[in-house]
Amino acid sequence: MGYGYYGWDQKDVLAVTDEYEGIRTPKDLYDALFPIWCAYTCAPRLREQWSKENRTLGQCSITAFLAQDLFGGKVYGILRPGGNYHCYNVVGDCVFDLTSEQFGEEALCYDNNPEQFRQDHFAKEEKRQRYEYLRDQLKKQFGKASGGKAE
């Protein structure tokens, strides 16, 4: 699979948990989430625009907090027109944004953005539910208790 998300080439980011079979790097997580991202996991305000051709649309905060669960680090947000934040991850000196492809060729600025906190984002019940769905689907397919992904 070719990768187009920001920071796809980060080689120093490794999972801090072994909860998910075969998910050791952000690339592994991207590969695992690619078939799971769907209209339901998309932010409601963007669902009509979501498509299989643009799977990462509206998936940023729930994906970034899930990535934080696996890799540690912090979640930051880029203020977007309309007042919403586009979330991405920073682990040590490594920056990666698993959902940056939704913006096409637009260059985002990953410097000096405010830290984002799950308690603020998940104060929205629908967002917490979307995160839990994404996490639960990942666990169902890659969780060690489920036996991991069948090859």
C-alpha cells in the first residue's frame, strides 16, 4: 500500500502497548483502520461528503486519540475555518497525521498548535461513541483476546 498521510515515513514511533496483534507502527495502524473508517465513524457534519475514495474525511480526532492509546505522545489540533480543530499526533520528535489525506494537496501547518484533550472532545457523546466504535472494531480484528487478524 502506498502512503500519503503526513509523517508516513516516521520510523521511530513504536507502539507502547502490545494489545493489538501486528500493530507496531503508525503505518500498521493506518493499514488496520483503512477498511474500518466509514460514514458512521465520520464526523456527522461531513458524512454527506464521506466516500470510500476519501476514507479519512472527518476521522481525525477519534483516530488521533486511538493512535495516542497505542503510541503514547500528545494530540494537537490545527484550527480550521469554521472553528474546528484537525487533530494529529506527536510522539517525541515525530509528527504524524493518519488522516491528513482528506485535505488533498493542501499543506497543513504542524507547528505551534494547541494540545487537544480527549475529555474535551469526548464531551460530545456522538464523538465518544464513534471513537469507541473505531476502537472496538480494531480490537475485534486485531486484539490479542480475539486471536488477532487471521492471515
